[in-house]
Amino acid sequence: MSNSSQTLQRSRSGLFSDGFDIGQMLLKGRAFFALIAIIAVFSFLSPYYFSASNFLTMASHVAIYAILAMGMLLVILNGGIDLSVGSTLGLSGIIAGFLMQGVTLKALGVTLYPSVWVVVVLSCALGAVVGLVNGVLIARFRVPAFVATLGVMYVVRGIALLITNGLTYNNLSGQADLGNTGFNWLGFNRLFNIPIGVLVMILIGIIGSLVLNRTAFGRWLYASGGNERAAELSGVPTKRVQIMVYMLSGICAAVAGLILSSQLTSAGPTAGTSYELTAIAAVVIGGAALTGGRGNIRGTLLGAFVIGFLSDGLVIIGISSYWQTVFTGGVIVLAVLLNAVQYKKRAKPAPKASPQQTGKPA
Amino acid sequence: MDQLPASYLAPDIVLSARNVVKSYGNTHALKGVNFDIHRGKVTTLFGENGAGKSTLMKILSGVISPTSGAITLDGKPIHFANSTDARDHGISIIHQELSLAPNLSVRDNIFMGREIMTPTGVNFAEEARQAQSLMEELEEEIDPLTPVEELRLGQQQIVEIARALSVDSRILIMDEPTSALSASEVEVLFKVIRDLTGRGVSIVYISHHLEEALQITDYAVVLRDGNITATADAKDIDLEWIVRNMVGENFDLGSPPTGYDFGEVALSIRDVSVAGALAGTFVVDHLSLDVRAGEIVCIYGLMGAGRTELLECIAGRVPKIGGQIMLEGHEVSRLTIAQRIAEGLALVPEDRQRDGLVQTMSVGENLSLASITNFVRGLFLSTGLERNLIQQSIKAVTVKTSGGDAPIGSLSGGNQQKVVIGKMLATNPRVIILDEPSRGIDVGAKAEVFKLLAERAKTGLAVVYSTSEVGECLSIAHRIIVMSRGKIAAEFSADATKEEIMAASGEAVVA
Ligand SMILES: Nc1ncnc2c1ncn2[C@@H]1O[C@H](COP(=O)(O)OP(=O)(O)OP(=O)(O)O)[C@@H](O)[C@H]1O
Ligand SMILES: [Mg+2]
């Protein structure tokens, strides 16, 4: 796709017949160059920014957004949107906190303290269930994704508040004699000096890339996001793909929730509020099209790093959080603007409202 | 439009293009083309798929700009900034691919971007009135308030034509306007075209229905690989001339393959109905049909005869009412589309943009989509196997492309159609159903595709295809089914005549 957009640009502006390749390269690699620019500017502004330890700290913040964003990417590739991931992230932390406090079975008069891996598995399963609800609403009952996941977002947040009565679980470390220690491992430990959260992000990134590029499921996902009717008639199980995508997004959100509550050593019912928007922003900055069918993991990871490194940088140089909001917003708008430039040639000149028509010769 | 300014009555050429070149990277779609549009006449552009016809028309109508070359309108050099600019100069175009907004009504589509305004807003009543009269002119019973997505493909094409007619243009470019129209609708369109040329409007016409085009045209121009290779007065030429200049040799559409026996019944439809838009009506009405392995069956019928609905019902796209659909002796009605494909039942849909192609993917990814599970080794896709299949398919259905990685949108319309056919053939079906497979493909490619189907039939593939062109019924089909109002109206063997077939479909036989 790249070369035809390039040629079209070239034919439109014969002036750039040679220099344009650089412009095209900058446009295509915009998330990457934005990241370089951010690092350069903040390294210049603050002596603390450019250091391995700071990068690792920032990366462990990024990991949360990145994991959410990779789940979101799958949904967006499918042509949907998942607004419930922030709530799912919160609920996942709450469930973990709840289980860490011990589950009292009144009938038997015992209190069970599940070990950490059980807690992790149950939280992820919960994320999958939330995703399943989204997926079934959207695929089977044809509720628009925006509305379905908006509703689920409220419900899930409400459940988190109900479970805790609005309070926060502060004791997540477990006790050695109960055999449920180790929850902090996710947030604090390092392997080869790299935070576990970052490693999880890398792992999910690798798996995600493999799934998208090298499996039938990945191809199905791109196809049904690009043109659902055509995909269905080609034998793609579009409904199953759609449900799977929301489940995977839910699982990613649950994993992010576990890492976040472990990093914070506490689980609050309002954790992750509005994170879904950050995740969407990362996906968009990464070059994915909200109409579906276009995007990849690499871009999304870059998008998450752009957002994370920018906001951490602003904190480090001491800019007010109000300005941070403004800057982040600006970056998002700029990213969408550039997406529009990149995909412009796909819009047909004749008026056309159908989203399936994006791949036409202009 | 009735009174053309005297100033340009003088020369016969209203618009001319000189040395037009259009390149997409290393693809040279046009290599220095000279083309004239004759005032008040029909100029037809013939050429193979990918010859550059649409590209040239898009340049003349301001949709794209040429890499180099000059255009003169009424003897004055001109440059169109965009299609609106060209429209303001009196040039409008009917695109090969429909460019309608499916969610909007017929009326809104016709007046999109040119709404009739009053001081208080859009004058919907006037728009509806004009839309209605356009529909009457085209002899089509379509309510202007119907959303376009509820119309059949042929009717959508009519709306597209109506939109171009609603602009009073001096030059009207029609890029395959009839690819989804029935013979009688084409007759109506031709009447409209004669009326327009009578009023001094110049027409450029493109079609792969060569005989049909020959009826209407005054001048013929042949484009081959981006060059004009022949021009002639329509009086001096015949079909053979066109084909010879287009592809260099003569093609016939083949004859039914012989020399083997049909196998068991591969596809058996028993008493199947499909509900119509109104409660209690049927678009497919208690229809039964058997097709044996190795047999090629053609379904002919007018628009609205229920062909598409029948074929989509067999493939699992639309639900059936009652009856049975059996594939090699077992019931498939409960299976999903994917399961039917896995069982060996494949459909090539009618509307390639909406149902056939994933526009965001490459040529290769489109070709392998339906058979993708065949390339899974362990967990992952084998790219080598996939690439082999893509190469083979591109060769088999003769897709003109720079390679499997090219975006599907860079292909000419006919080549996109070939990709859809190749994709379904790659699933190795036992029964293949093709809904208007020849839509938009050139004579050579049509012959290739039919030959391919005939060859596969010899090895036991059951083929069912539908067509609106009688000539195509009498090519490779062993048996011709004529559908009318959801029922089988008549059945013919391969030695039927065109007249018999058309009469059975309830169509006025055209001379
Ligand atoms: N946007 C594009 N990028 C790259 N190549 C293109 C693009 N548009 C058209 N082409 C190429 O230009 C050539 C001419 O295409 P064009 O659409 O004009 O063919 P056509 O004569 O209209 O064929 P058909 O009968 O199939 O409609 C083809 O080889 C096509 O692949
Ligand atoms: Mg064309």
C-alpha cells in the first residue's frame, strides 16, 4: 500500500519527484520520529530524563497503556471500539484485592487464601467474561460496539464500586504463612533488570504480532475489519472472530489491571478511569484506521510510548498537569490528521459514505 | 442544453486529449494517448481489462490529473482541478464502480452535493419530483425515497445513471454503465442516449458487451496497454474488428465440454423459497433444481427474477423458507457459509465491491482469503504455500497486476472481478455458483474464465452461473434454466436459440 500512496502523491506534486520519499518516510514512520523528538526535547530540557533507569521507570508506566492498547488494537482492526477496558482494568485489580484478603466460605466455616497464580488466572478469566459479554452483545445482538461497551463500562465500574463499597484494598502483599505472597512481583520485580510489567508487554507484543501476521485468525481479523460482508462470504467466521477480539481485549485489560495494582500496591475501584481513551489514542497515533482493517502492533506500541514518554517528560520538567492534558490532546489530533493524510488517496473523489470503499483507486 | 452557444458549433470535436500519460510508479496506465470526443455523437472506447480505459476517463472528468499531456475543450486548453471543476465545465461521469451512499435515499444520492436550495433549506419536494421523472425516463419503478442499500445492484446502477443525467452536461462519460443491467434496461438506456445525442450531448461509452456497444456507437476507439491502437467509424467495422484490435486474436466463448459422463447429483435444491420484501411474497418460489457433478448450468433471467436471491440462499447468505438444499446427498441448510465452503460449496457474489473484496488488503491476501486455513501448518500460516497459491491463481484467472503485494484498489475493475473468481476457485469446490461472473471482464478474460470452468467441470466440478447476457448462456452451459418471478419458467439444452431463451424469460425480443 505504501508505494501506491507514494506514487499518487508524487504525481500530484511533480515538484517533489525525488525529495518526496523523505516526506513519505517521515509520514509513515511518524510515531517513531515523534518518539525520537520527544526523547530529544526532554533530554535537552532535563538532565534526569535521559538515563537507563528513567527509561525503565517510564517503560513500566507505558506497559499499562500499551497492554490495554494492544487489546484495543484488535478491536479497532475489527472495526469496533471497546470503551469498557478502563473499567475492566479497575475490576480486575479489585477482584485480585478481594481474593488476596481471603474468601470466607460461611457454610464450611473456612477462609480460603488462593495463591497468587490462582488470583491471576481468575482475574484474567474475569476479563475474558467481560469481553464475552461485549462480544455477544455486538456480534449476536447487533448492538453497536460503541453503545454496548459504553454500557458495559458503567456496569463493570459499578460492580467494582459495589464490591469494595467505594473503598480501596491496600493490603495486596499476602502473608507467607498463608502461602499467598508474591503479588508484588508483577509490579516491582525485575528480570535481567527489566520490570516484569515491561516484559509482559513485550511478550504480549510478540504474541500479538505473530497472531496478526502469521495465523489464519489474524487474516480473518483484518479481513472482517476491512469488509465484513466480503469476509463472511469468503468463509470467515466473522461472528466468532468478533467475539474473540473482545475477549482478548478484556484479558489484556485484566492483565493491565493486575500490573497496575501491583505497582501501586493497592487496588481502588476507580483505577483505570478514562484509560480506554488513552488506549484508543495510542492505537490511533500508531497509525491504525478507526474504520478497521489497518494497523499493527508495532505502531500501537510506538503510540503508547509516545503518550507515556510525553506525559512522564512533562512531569519531570515540572509542567502542570493541566498542560499535560493539553499536550496529549494536541498529539492525538496531530496523529489523526496525519492518518488522514496517509489514507487520503483511498477516499474516492466522488461522494461516498460507505466505509467499505476505502481501498479504491483514486 | 437545448441551445448550445454558437461559438462551438464549428468543429466536430468538442474535447480532445493529446499525448496523455499516466503513470503509477512503474505502472504506465496510459502511454501518450490521443483521444477525441465527437460532438453529439457516441464514442466508444474498447479495450482489455487494465488497458487504461477508466484511467483515461477519470482524467477527462477531472477525477485524477495526468502525469503529462494536454486537454483542450472547444479548442481551448484546459486543466481540471477536480471533478467538480469538470462538472462545472459540463462534463460528468458515471463511474465503473458505483459511488452511491448506501444509507441515503435515491433522491438524496441523485442530488448529493448539488442540493436544490431555497432560502429555508433544501427543496426536498422539488428534488423528489425531479428524481421521480428521471426514474420514469429510465422506465424504472423505484420510489425516490427508498434507501439505495435496499435496491438490487442493477437498480443501483440505474440511480448512478440518473445522477449523471440530472446534471445537464455537454459531455457524459459512461464507464460500463450496463454491467448490471438487463437487456431491456439497456434498451431504455440506449433510447435515453439517442435522445441525448439528438440534443447535442456528446457521449463516451465503455462496455465489455461488445455487440451491445456496437449498436449504439458512432465512433470506435481501441485502447491496448495504454496506447490507442485503432480508431474507426462504426459504420466500417464489425465485432470481429473490435476483438482483433483489442486482443489480437478472435475469441469465442467456447462450447459445452463433452467427452465425459456427468457424475452423481452434486447439488440438489428441493422446493426452496426465499421471502420477498413484502410479507407473504416470495422472490424464490418453491424452486427445485438438480445439478450433477461435471454439469454446467446457466441461469438466465431478467432483473428481479430471483436469481441472486436463489444463489445467495444456496450459499447460506439469505435464509430459505422450507425445502432442502443437498450437497452430494446431505443436507447443508443448517450449515454456516464457512461450513458450506469447507464442504465444497462456493459462491462468487454479484457485487464485487460490497461482497467480493476486502479493499484494505492486497491482491494476494484477497486471493488466499477463502482458502487460508489450507495453509496453516501447526499454529502458523506457511507463507511459502500461500505465495504459491497466489501465483497460481493470478495465472489461472489471468489477473493483470504488478504482483500479489499490490493493493487491490490498484487493479482495474475487470481484474478485481477476476480476483473474486480466483479466490473462490482456490477453495477447490465441488460445486461453484457464480452470480454474473462476467461482470466487467473483457472478451479474452471471459473466454479464459469459461475455459477454466469447463476444464474443472471435466474433473467433476458442478458449475452454476447466472447471466443477463443471452450470448453467455449459449457458451459453455449444458443446460439453460430461465427464471422468472422466482420460478423456473423454462429449461433448454445447449442447442437452444437466443430468441427462445429471451421469449421464455418474458423479455421482449430485441432485434
Ligand atoms: N491507483 C492505482 N495505482 C496503481 N496502478 C493503477 C491504479 N489505478 C489503475 N492502475 C493500473 O492502471 C492500469 C489501467 O487501469 P484501468 O482501470 O484504467 O483499466 P480499464 O481499462 O478501465 O480496465 P477494466 O476494463 O478492467 O475496467 C491497470 O494496469 C491498473 O492496474
Ligand atoms: Mg475500468
